[in-house]
Amino acid sequence: MPNLTRRAALAAGAALPAAALIPATVARADAHASGPAQPKARGAMLGEMTVTALLAGTATREGDQQETFGMNVSPETFAEVSRAAFIPTDAAQFFFTPTVVQAGENTILFDTGLNAAGITGALAQAGIAPGDVTHVVLTHFHGDHIGGLMNEGSPTFANAAYIAPQAEFDHWSANPNDGFTNNVQPLAEGMSFVSDGDEIAPGITAMAMHGHTPGHTGFMLSSGDSALLITGDMTNHYVWSLAHPDWEVRFDMDKEAAAATRRRVLGMVAAERIPMLGYHMPFPAMGFVEASGDGFRWVPESYQLML
């Protein structure tokens, strides 16, 4: 069955291939009495790789979202943009979406969610046990990405090798917090470190996306003519971070660098029509980006995955 090809993606004026991504794993949690079953894992074939988004957690955050996602714009501007997108200004739904990539004999987990229970539960929905994970790759060291590394004082993924950005590790080693001390430091002796352009496994290459944190890093997946970009927290919201990439986000440590990264990366995936998987995009977090005005628009996957 056909996949999205890089050749087709780059063709000038080419229409989006209908079978851009093919589902590999679609798992659903047990139904709750209060509503329908909710998806926990959604997979796609990318060449010879299987790429599965894992819903490790979701939460509603209430309060004035302009204080988080539009720090350098007026409340009136923020309200106008939000209303046009049919979203409220006083609440946001957060999604926490690690990714697992199965390639050959490797089962590679990108980020680990808020806690061990969330990530192991999502992996179970995809038919993967913690002991099956061969590599754990971290985009950065914020708590919602490293929270599942340890389980009651022991490594959650006992058989895994650990890979992290060198610049990220250097920063938090010099400026440790509880998350780093409790979750990363116990694994540091066995960690390998990467920088921009390093290949961590065949077809998986690190891409610097600094700004959100000093070493924040995404990863380009390539198999045959197919490609997909794992972007971590390069964007934190599907509207506010894309339509207005220059808007300052409270979570970004270097706001100017983060805005520049958003423009660079979003511009690339839009121009090359490469799908991306963003950690905080609405689950299943996979989609496309198109240029729109002075910013971009998120185009979530829909029936492409069902063909």
C-alpha cells in the first residue's frame, strides 16, 4: 500500500497524496459508562517504519490563556484570534503525546510523558511492554517529557539505551531541578548525547529546535522516500503557536529563539509538505502545516490514515 513519498511531497503544485500515512496500530481504551472509548495509540506506516502516537495524558488548564500563549500581545488581539478559531480564551486542553517508532529490531520511544503509569498504559494499548523498548530518546528535559523515565525509584524501561541532546544535558546539569535530579540523573551514566545533524539510528536524525529549552531537539524520520518530523514542544498549541509564531509562550525559556525556531521549522514542513507530530497538538498529534497569512495553519490528519 502506498505511503506519503518525499518525492511527491516536494513536487511543485502536487496534490496531497490520499494515502499519505497508512494506519498500523489503532488501539482504544476500555469504554467508560459516561462516554465512548477514547483512543490511546494511533499508528502509521512510514516506509518500513511504524510510527505510533501515544496519548500518555490529557488535562484541561483553566485561566487566562493569553498569559501563557500570547504574552506579548494585547488581550483584545488574543481574544479576536481565539474567537475566529472557535476556541475560548479562559481554558485550553493539553495533550501529552510521546511517540514510539518501530524500525527493524529497534523500538524507539521519544519522550515519556508525565509519569510511568501514563506512558506504560499508552504503550500497552499499542501492544508494547516496557521491556520491549530498546531506546528512549528525549527531546528535552521538561517534567512532562521525563516524568515516565522512573517508576518508584527504578528505570521504567530497564532494557533501553538513553539518548538526549548534549546541550540540554549540559544546561540542566549546571542548573538542576527536582525533575532532572530524580528522573534524568540516575540514568546519566549510561546516556548517549547527540547534537544537530547526528543520526541516532538508520533514518532518524536529530534537528536542533532550540529556544523552548537550551537544547530542545526534534527528530526527522526518513524511510525510503517517506518522511515525518517529530517536533516535541516546538509548538505548544495548534492555533496560537502556528497562526502567530512570534507570540511569546510562557513555557519557552528563550522566547526570541523559540519564535525563530517556529518560523524556520513550520516554514520547512509547510514548503516540503512533510507531516509532523507535535507533542502538544490535539491527539493523535499528527498533521500537516500550510502557510496562512503571516503565519501557518494546522491541518490535522483525518481520513488519510484510514486509506
